[in-house]
Amino acid sequence: MKTFYTQQEKELRNDLVRLKKEDNIVAIKTGTEIEDMGKEEIRFFRRISENILPLIVKIGGPEARQDIRVCLDLRVDCVLSPMIETVYALRNFLESILEIAEEKNAALPKIAMNLESITAYSNLDAMIDSTAFKHLYQVTIGRGDFSKSVHLTVDDDELTALTANALRKLKRSGIVTSVGGGLKLETIAKTSSKLPTDRFNSRHMVLERNKSFQKNPVKYLFNALLFEKKLYEKMALIFPERKVFYYKRINVINNRLGPIQAVSSL
């Protein structure tokens, strides 16, 4: 049966097609945690991304079962849990998804976790050696919370060294890696050169760190952030009860984009 999209959805879908083709975007993401999105907002992300890009949804925690049910109902492509710090938490996350998928007789999505604290970093070797880890598709290093856990900034050399070390261990395990947390236009080139990750991610966009990205990371991050701004502007019209939240995010993005946003290609 043919799906009918609103004009706003069509515009965003067209943008995503272009971003996928020209700007190294390999997935779109949202969540119920810091992203603070409800079921209808996640459904909106599913509608604009379906048959174009995979949708990753970060749930509220390793055993956020209602969030997992929403993800399975909406057929998201990947479920990601924050604050996985131990083998025990990782095993609980995996068991929760397997149990709910069986309960609902639903297809199992890809499974991912955030590494975002010094505790998780200290337990990384044990997690990699665990049986549960073999079920993971991706590990995302969330530098925002990671940096706070060691009282550093996201661009501090010490945090960069810790992140790079974790990435090297993860790459040896063969898993897909992504790095997020405070990506900035003025530092993305240095960050990309120092962190051997497969992907970078902003709050809602996932970019592949391939050769073309490494040649001009500012351009690709800029276009990803500009789409996020447009996304929030559209959502403020569709979900007016949430516009205060969206416009706070728009202000954050404007500060990251700076004065050059007027020359954007979007």
C-alpha cells in the first residue's frame, strides 16, 4: 500500500536523499533520553527516513522496556542503549530486547550501546570478551558524558587519547564505531584526524568518516547540522506544544553553525 506524505515530510525526505547521496549521511537518529522525543515524534522520524536511511533510536536505559516496545512497533532499524557500564548492564539490555521481541513476535532490530563514562571505559575489555557483546552492531562513544565523568572538555587532549584507545580496542573486535558529543565546525578536522572511528554523529545525524569526509569534514558536519535545524523548524509546526524545546535546540545549532550558515546548500 502506498504511503502518503505531507508536504513537510516530502521536503525533509528529499533533503535526506540528497544528504545520503552527497554528504556521507548513513543514518538518522533520535531517542527518548537526552533527545527527549515521544512516540509520535519517533514515528515522524520513521516516516521521513523510511526506505531512505536507517533509523537509530536511543532508549532511556538498558531495561527501558516501554521504549523498546515503541521501537519494535515502529520498526526502527537499530535500538541503542545509553549508560552501558558493565557486562551485567549489557547482558540485561540484550535480554530485554530478546524477550520483548519474542513477546511481540517482532523482527529483531540491530543493537547498539553508548560508552559514555570512565566506568564503562574501565570495563570495556570485559564487555568485549562477553557473550552479549557479540550481539552488538555498533558502539557509540558519547564524549559529552564521558568528558564530564573525568572532569574534562570534549576536545581535551586527554579525553581524545582515552577515546582513541577505546576505538582501537573496538576496531580490533570488528564492531562498527561512532563518536558523538559536542562536534564543532572549528574542531572537527582535528577530531577526525585523531579518532579512528567509522562514523561521527550529531544528535540526529550519522556521518560516515570515509576519505571524502576526511578531506572536508567541516562541509559535511555543516550540512548535517543545517538539516537538524530545518528538522526542528518543521517539527515546531507539526508539534506546536513542543516548540519551546525545539527552538532551544535551534539556538544551540545556530551557535554551532555561526555566520556562514547563510551560504548553505540546503
